[in-house]
Amino acid sequence: MKGRSLISIDDLRTAEVRDLVLSADSLSNDITPPDRLTTLTGCFIVLMFYEPSTRTRVSFEVAGERLGADVVNIAGDASSVVKGESIADNAMTLSALSFDLAVIRHSETGAPKEFARYFERPVLNAGDGVGEHPSQALTDALTAYRYFDIFAKKRPLSIVIVGDLAHSRVAHSNAKMWTMLGHGVTLVGPKSLMEKNPKSLVRGKGHVKTADELDEHLKGADVVMALRIQRERHGRKVVPSTGEYAKKYGLNARRLKMIPETALIMHPGPVNRGIEVQEEVYDDPRCKINEQVENGVFMRMALLAWALGRKLEV
Ligand code: CP
């Protein structure tokens, strides 16, 4: 197969994470929407979203078009999968239609890997079940890089990720990526939502630890990332009440005072306002939630070029 797939952060070497962040960063400095490049002129990209998405789907679409590709969108409920076509058959069909690359989101963990076996060209995982969401983690790395050098070896950064860790593909990809870069990740949440095997997320020289109290970890944080409570993935009631959750784990005015002035506050979205993040947090200059969305386009431009083996020339 020509080109590269990205199913998991494990598909990248540390140097490639760096190259992708630097490429996306220079794109964000050098091009002004609606500038278009010709990097992917003549390429056909298919976006297969079998699960809802705003940020990821639209940013991949905008990224492809800004690079000059033709982008075809197929919503999961409009695909032949609803008539019983398997992921494998769906992949072979799209391969026969001569797409150069597929971006896929699916509610089943492992579905993009299965799709990639039959598609025979590059596949980018746009989020699979409780598996991974590598392009979101890379977007978060770009967002942080715009404020401090995440690749400097001076001191390990402290990344605090709070919320529904058991069901978060964003947390999985972020923990793997930050530890690959040598940083420390603290996963904070109630026991019922805690990652069951935190050690399995450690890559490189970083470390992952877990905690059920948030406040004591805020003082030394470089990044505080809140996650969405993913009720659609809870088989039974695992959070006692949203009020209780917001009090123990939500980012609010009281916690803003505990977070260092130089730290960044992130959330991959979509946000349950008033639960994970209170309104006042949005007005704080440390809050980078909208910048994460903007950066998503630049990171996905860099990723599409990387996957198709094209050199980005601005
Ligand atoms: N962060 C993220 O995956 O958001 P969407 O579900 O809107 O794509």
C-alpha cells in the first residue's frame, strides 16, 4: 500500500508526532482561509462517519478541500451498512470506487482497523468507540505547542485529564501521545469512570497515574483537559448525578483560581456546559477550546498530506 494509515497513536514515531505538529503549526502561520493549496489536487477522499460528529468531520472536509482534494461525505445512516453491508464489504466497495484515502468514525472499537484491512489505501481513524481518536490528540498537541515547547526536554509537562476516562478515546490517544513525548499524565475521575488499565497507555519515558480528587492536581498542571460525560456509552447509571459530578470534577470559578496562570484549559468537545465546564471558564484567557477547533483543520491538513506521502508546500 502506498501512503500511511493512522489508526492509533502507536502508528507514529515520536519524530513523526513532532513533524506533524511543526507542519500544522507552519500551515496555521502561513495560510489564511480561504487560501487553497494544490498539494492534493487530483486526490479523492471519502469521509465515512457512522457516528455523529461536527468538529472532526467538518475539519477533515475543510482540510481536504484546502489542499485541493475532492472530498465525498457519506453519513453512516446513508450508507449500505444500514442495509446489512459489513465493514469489510463497505471498505472493498469504496476501494473499488478508487478513493485515495478514507477517514472513518465508528461506534465500534476496532472498526477503522477492520476497514483498513480491506480498503488497501490509507485510512485515518476519526474516532472508534472507546478506542482512539489520534487526530484529536495531535490537534491538542498543536494547541499546546502554540504556547510552549512540548518537545523541549527541560522538564516533563503535567497533563491533567479529568472526566469519563473509561469511555474516552480522546484520553487514550492523548495519554499515549503525551507519555511518548516524555510527559506525565494524571487521569482524574470517579472510580466508576476510571480507566481500567492506565499502565497500558504509557509509551516512551512518560508516566500515567490516576486520582479521584481533582483539586490537588491543578496547582502543578500545564494542561487541564476536561472530557465529556459519554452517557451514550454507559450501559447503566454510573454517574450519581450531574450536579454532584460538576461539583467534584467540573471546571468552575473556584478551580480557575487553582490553575496556574500559564496553564491551558482544553476540552475536545462537544461540551456539556454546566457539567464539565461552567460558563465562566469560557471567558478565561487560558481556555483554548475554540482554538482546538481552529487547530483541528491545520492538523488534519498535515495528516492528509502525511498519509498520502505528499510534501506540504505553502
Ligand atoms: N472532538 C470531537 O471528536 O468532536 P466531534 O464529535 O464533534 O467530531
